Amino acid sequence: MGKCSLAVDIGASSGRLIAGRIVNNKLKLDEVYRFENNLIEKDGHFCWDVDALFSEIKKGIHECRNKGLQPTSIGIDTWAVDFVLLGENDERLTDAVAYRDSRTDGMMEEVFEIISKERLYLETGIQFQKFNTIYQLFSIKKSNPEILDKAQSFLMIPDYFNYLLTGQKVNEYTNATSTQLVNAFTKKWDVGLLDQLGINKEMFHDMKAPTSEVGPLKKELADEFGFDMKVLLPATHDTGSAVISVPEVNDTIYISSGTWSLIGVENHFPICVTKALDYNFTNEGGMDYRYRFLKNIMGLWMIQEVKRNYDDKYSFSDFVDLANKATTFQATVNVDDNRFLKPDSMIEQIQKYCSETNQPIPNIPGEVAKCVFDSLAVSYQTAIAQIEEIYEKEFQTINVIGGGCQNEMLNQLIADTTNKEVLAGPVEATAIGNIVAQLIALGELKDINEARRMIKQSFDVKKYMTQKV
Ligand code: LFR
């Protein structure tokens, strides 16, 4: 049986289990299992179906045997900010309400009445997104304070799956920073903020960093799978894992392209200056206590929703072809506008925005898709200008990683609008980052630098230069 490490990478629209191992000094990946992820509606809220997701994880682990793979370790990453609360008998007190749910509407402003925006930013370095965990917890405090008082455990989504696999409750550091409740400098839960908001601090667990071990599998699960393995911590925030896969991170702006586009640079320290606050850049905790200074851009969510609005009649590559044919159509929207976060109809919101701003209204699929891609490229360009202003220097290269880097049209558009070299790849950046963290924990790779060298020699990247004359 082939020994390997298993990455479980779950995004907002799909999850996958990918096995990785080192063969002849290169990282080799085998996709083991893939499944869908969707929001469900429960008691008037959009939620993640964590029970269904856990059973998909288990199915994927079973599938390893059929593929002749024997994982020595497993690591789980997902999107950030969302969580469940457990009670005194470890029963779930809350559903895993999703960050696109409207329960946080208006919460940010209420929190600012207790703690100023500036203080929050100076202490945590985290961007203001209405869905951050801090505002989700505050909304529970307002609607069901007794739940917060009863809660014994705060577990983010990957922490919860780790608990189900091992029985151990830990909070992983990189994902914890996305709560906006971790001090960016001490790297610990910011007890002062919790006290001031009246949020029960006892439910938070010790924080563990990527490459730590959570524990072995529960005995009954090891028996069920027919093998034991170590449950290890990668950067459990998917973006944290993805950015590890940027091979040449110095002097490069990365775009982790998926449901969201996360655009930024890697640092060894947080940047909490006024301009960073004004431009709403975040300093998320990363592997090796590095920081991701980045901005969230609405990303491919917009085209995913457009696809859904057209009843899945067109594939993503159909949209690219159709957009390519809509050459004369020209209109852009501000993708950061909150109206695009969870609209009933993305197409209608895009049309409404264009009409309100006196632009041509996209009416056919190619025009809608072109509007989305052009708008994304414009917002990347704006974010890059902001980064360059804060850094007081120009960056030459943009490295697009993740599933979205397969969109050749968008890659070319980025090269054309920014006039910079665009590198595309690796596609499975998040799973790769997850696997190398496990290999470091197992002593098969020395550190993040060695991991990045290996990633560079293992995966092809495609280069795009501006075609504008
Ligand atoms: C990307 C991501 C982003 C985070 C958003 C919400 O999948 O993790 O980094 O801001 O989802 O959790």
C-alpha cells in the first residue's frame, strides 16, 4: 500500500480528498474523492450541513483503501470564520450557520459602539467583513444569550471535524485569526475584547499552530477504516494553506482564486497602519507565524451564482467562450458591493447596478459573464494599486493560484489591466499547502522554504504577458 498524507480540502462549493507523497524529490498528488458542498436552509438560516460533510470525509477515507493508499496522516482545511458551539456533554448547541446568512446584518455597527473600529483593527489586524466570527457571536448574544452562556466549546468547522475524528478539542491558530478575536501580536485569544463584548471566554480552547498533532483517530474510526493515522494540523483556513503553495512569494502579489479572490502579499509582521484600515486589508495568521496581508474580493462566487441563475445550462468554460464573443459589451460593477454577497438573483443585481450607474445593461449570458470578469479584473487592479501605495514599491509578478487560475481569459485580462507578468498555478494550491504542512510535521520536509522549493519543481505554471500594445 502506498504511504501518503491525506488532505481534506472543503470549499464553499465542493470538497476533495487528495493524497500526497514525495516521489523522486517531487510532490505527487492523487485525487481520492470529490463531493459537493451546498448551503442548506434550517430554521430560517443558511447553514452548512456538517453531518453530511463529515460523512463525505469518511467516505473519502474509505476510498483510500480501494485506491491502494494508506495515509499515515490526515489534515483538514475549510473556509474560515464559521463555527459550532458545544455544550457540557459535547452536544451541538448551534447549527453551523454560514457566513452568508443575514444574522450579522447591522452587528458590526453595534460592536463598534462598544469597541472602536480603530482599536479592533490595531489589536487584531483583521479586515472588517460583516460575517467575521466576532459579529456572528455578537448576533447570538443578542438573540440567544443563554446559548453563549451554556457553551463549553467553540470549535471552528475544521476544529469540529478534527474533534469528530479524534475526540480532541483544539482551536487551530490560522483559522482562529479570522474570528477577529485573536491579538495579532501576542497570537492569543484577545480576552480583553471578549470581556468587553460579554462573550463567554471559557469556551475557547488552547490554540495550536499548523504542524501540531491533534491526536490519533478514535479507536472505533480506526477499526472502521481498517487503519490508524495521525490527525495533524495544516493551516486549517483554506487560504492559509493555499498561500503556502506560492513558490516565489517574495516580491509577488498572489491571488488565491476560488469562490473568493484573496489578493495580497506575505509578511513576517502585521501591518495595521491607517491606510491598511481605510483600504480594509487584513493580516491573517499564516503558517510559520507569517501574515497574509490581503483583501477579500467577491471572486468567482459571482459567476457561480450567475451559472445557477441560468439553471446550470452553461458550464464555466461556456461562460468564458460566451464572454470572449461579447467583445463590444462594456460595463463593470463594484464587486465589493454587499448586494452581491447573497442576492436572490445575481443577474438581476448586476443589471440593477449597471442601470443605477448609467451603464449598458448586460442581457445575454456572454454579456453578464464579460461584465463579471471585467469587474473582477478592475477590482484586482485597484487592490494592487493600494498594496503598491502601502508598500511604496511596484510588484512585477502576480501569481494566481487555486481552481480559478484555470480561467485563461481572466488570467489574460489581469495581465492586460495590470501590465504585469501573471503566473497561473498550481491549481490544487490549497491541498498542496495542506499536504506539505503534514510532511513538515512528519519530518519529511524541513520547513516552509524547503516545501516551497519542492512545490516549484513539482508543478507547472503558465505565464501570461500583456497583449495590449
Ligand atoms: C476562502 C475563504 C476566505 C474567507 C472566506 C470566508 O475560501 O476562506 O479566506 O474570508 O472564505 O470564510
